Amino acid sequence: MQSESARASSAVEARFRINAPNSRPRAIKIIALDRPSEAVVKRLAQQSAWSNATFLTALAGAPTPGERFSVTGWLGDLAGHTKDLLNEISGADQVVMIATAGEPLEAVSIIGEACSLKRVMTTALILSPASASDEALSRSLAQLRPWSLMLVVASAEDYISDMLVALRA
Amino acid sequence: MLRKEQNDLLTQTGPGTPGGRLFRSYWIPALLASELPENDCPPARVKLLSERLIAFRDTQGRLGLMDEFCAHRGVSLWFGRNEDSGLRCPYHGWKYDHTGQCVEVPSEPDESGFCKKIKLKSYPLVERGGVLWTYMGPPDKQPELPEWEFATVPAEQSFMTKRIQESNWLQAMEGGIDSSHVSFLHRGDLNSDPLFKGAKANQYNLRDSRPVFEVVESAGGLYIGARRDAENGNYYWRITQWVMPAFTMIAPRGNHPIHGHFWIPIDDHNCWTWSFDYHSMRALTQAEVDAMRDGKGIHVKYVPGTFRPLANKDNDYLIDRVGQKAGKTFSGVEGIAMQDASLQESMGPIVDRTKENLVSTDNGIIMARHRLVRAVKALMDKDAPPPGVEAAHQRVRSAAVVLPPDRPFVEAAKDALIVQAGVAHASV
């Protein structure tokens, strides 16, 4: 007689797997941390009919020098409207931060703190073209590592799209 | 989640498929050299990339790998007589040389030249590091011979086994780059398995079951770094190498031999899991070899006379529910290799990746799929050779290192991640 494992793992039995959704949509916030990444995020936003992704930028909402510090700003949507950082993070299941090797990343610690406070999983993705120096990459890593529970160094931006599809964004 | 068409692209590796063409760009392990131990020994059947083949070592020591079936009436040449520099079909005496060329058809007059018109499809077969390697792609694209370090060190420094895994190659290979499962599935084995225990690295592992991962593209595939806190604000890194399409090398522990795998499609529902252990500086000890033969580390015990693991789906992997409850093993299955294989086979022959819910720690898997899809498309559209073909991509090492907190591990451990003759693996 066939064992339970042999029968259950056959191709024939695969036909009887329940064909119903096994997860609810996750809210994923994709945040550009620097100017080149903002362009990447804008292209991404137009690429596909994302159902669970919100594309944001840390630049549009960053306070101008001399302005009183507040955690309510720091984020903007792609149209340039300021968004409340804590509100955005509160509603997220996952935050994906996009950075470019060597670019200044002023907002990362504020966003990272907010994610830590709200217990939201963070992934950082550094776009590091072949022309980027090790020193530039080191600077970015030093800033991102304390705030990233997963870090990816990718050579091309098409990876981000594949990653978001894989995460059901 | 992976779209169905992408899943099909990567999991289907038979003749004429894009995924099959990818595998046919590389030298792949076909048989253990010990399967053809001497000249004129019995031939061995082998199925690779959905093709049934027969391998033999002729009277002069030449290796042949060709269509398993006689061109006359379709008899399996596994029954063949390996004699006088050729393999002879026992049915009507047709004989083939190591290139698959028919050299005798006894029923036809020699003068007719009929046998010259008969040739079985064949592939080159070379011996290197105790493994017989084949290249199944177009002859004009045949790359340099494989340069994996385990296959180039002296024989006494290296040990290789293979086993049948009853699942598609991709879900097996993905287990090899899924570093986050180790802290759960294999947690009981780090301190007890003779090929793992005793390393200082194990303390870092067991102290911190939630490492932070970094995935970085390499020329041939990926570096997958798992980072844990070490002393004085430094990080302890375990860096796994994945080289396309199906090679992984696990980060070392102490002075133990280094382990790694190839996952080679037999057909779309089965694959060969090749498991190697080697040390770059010294011969393996008798105790280490005995442990490997006894199925410890990443090796298995076998059903006698076969490459099928003794614990397999037909005996429910000898699952021990009492041991599982008592914490002896996490899944109830004994041994690192079968802990992985049992779960990967339970997914079914080809897992339906449209139903997955990947999380960010799966970025190694996501990136590997991304690179595989990109390589298949470049191969199909532009005839571009995929990463991993070049010998330089194969001369790599995994590493376990303690590094300052602000350095990219790829740069800080640059020398440790490539083969350096006369230099030991970087290990903790």
C-alpha cells in the first residue's frame, strides 16, 4: 500500500488543493529616499496596476532647514503632497525603502524609527550601478543597516518590480 | 508569488524548452566516477534534463554518454555488452562506440557501410574530481571544463554523494538559498551533527535566531549574507554562494569541511541532489568520511544498491513524532538532508508558486528567480551566455567572517569569496 506521503505528494493529488485565496492583501509602502530613487519609484508606479502598493517619496515631505522638527511630515506622494509619516506607517504591513548608492539619505533614520515604533517590517533596496564606488555603497549601507531587516543590493531597477510582484504588492 | 508562465519557464527543462536550454549551457554533474569504476565495466543508466541516457567506460578508458536505446529495435543498452571498445546491443549485436557512432551491424555486409549511417545522439563526458560531467548543449558553445574548487583539490580532500529527490529542481535549489529556515528546521543538528558541531559560529547562530539578511548580486549569481551581532559592535557574517543555475556553497563552520550542492533536473518531477564536502587545505579525516558515508551532515543513508534515500516518501520519511515532540528534531525527520527533502517533496512535484505568500526574508529566492528569468530571456533573445558558465564564476568560496559594521561584506571579504590556492576558507 502506498504511504500517506507518497500519495499526498503526487501530481494527481495536487489537483485537489483548495483553490481559494490564502491571504488578504498586504499594504506595502514603497518610499524613495533620494532624488534618483524618486525617478525610479515614479516609473515603477506607472508600470503596473499595483493593487496593494503605495508609492511615496521622502523628499517632498522633508522639512526645510530651520523648520521646527516634526515627525508628521517627512513623506510625500508622487504628486508632491505631504503625507503624515506615522499615519502612512501605521497602515503598512511592509515598508520598502529605495536608495541609490552614495546619495544622501537624511530621512532614513526618521522613517526607520517610525517603522520600529509601529513594528513594521522594513526592507531596503540599494540600487548600485556598476559605476558606483565601494565607498559610496559603504556610506549607504552604514545609514541603512540599522533600519533594515532585509537589505538588497541590486544592479538594475527591474528587480524592484519583480520583488513587488513576488510580495503581492 | 511567481506568475504561472514564469514558473513554467524555470521548472520545465526538457529538450526544446527555454529552461532546458539554460541548463544545456553548462557542464553538469552526470554520474559519480565510481558508477563506472573500470574499463569495460557494466554501463549505467542516467536520466538528465528529461532524456534517457546510457553511460559507459570503454576498453580504452574512454567515456561515452548517449541515447539509452538501440537504434535498431529500441532495446535498452543497459543490457549491452561493454566489450572491445564499444557497447554492443545483446538483441542483434549492433555495436556503438563512445561517441554513439554505430560501428557494427552484424546482419549487414561490412562493405555496405550501413553502420556509418547509424549514430545515437551523444554528449561529451569527462571525469573531474570524482564526478563525470557532461555538456548537453551545442558543440560550438561548449565552455571550459568545470572549475569548482571541490573538483580540483586532491581526491583525499573531497567527498561527493548524490541522491534522488522526488521534486522539481527549482524548489530543491530554493531550499539551498533560503537561509532563514536553518534556525528552525535544522536547529537541533548544529550542536549534535559531527560535521557541524563544535564551531564557535554555532554560538552566534543559536544566540540569535533572527539574523538580518543582505542579498547582493555577484558575477555568477548571488551572495546571500546572514548577519548576526558579534563582539565589540562587529557583525558575524555567513555568506552563501549561489552560482547559476543550480550551485550553492554553504558558509563554513570552524575547521569542518565545506558543504554544498548542485540540483540537476532528472525530469520536471525529479532531480539529482549532489552533495559535496571538501577542505581546501587538508585531507578529510577518516572520522569525517565515515560520518558522511553514514548519512551525516548534508548526506543521507540509502536504500541499498540505489541512490534513493533510506528515509523516503514511501515510508513517510521514518517520521518520529515522539522525537519531534521531545525536541530531538524540529520536524520529526532525522538528518539535515532529509529534513529539507521531505518538506520540499511534500509541496508536490512542481509547487504552484502562484499561491505563495513570500516575505521580505525571501529576497534571496526572489532575486535568484529574477536572475534566472533574465538569463533565460537573454539566452533565447540574444543567444547571450548565462552567468555561471565562465570558469571565473566557479572559482568562488563561501565564507564566515567577523567584519566591522559599516563595510559591504562583498568588499570587506573580497579575498575570502574567491579561490586562493594555499589559503584556507575564511571560517569562524
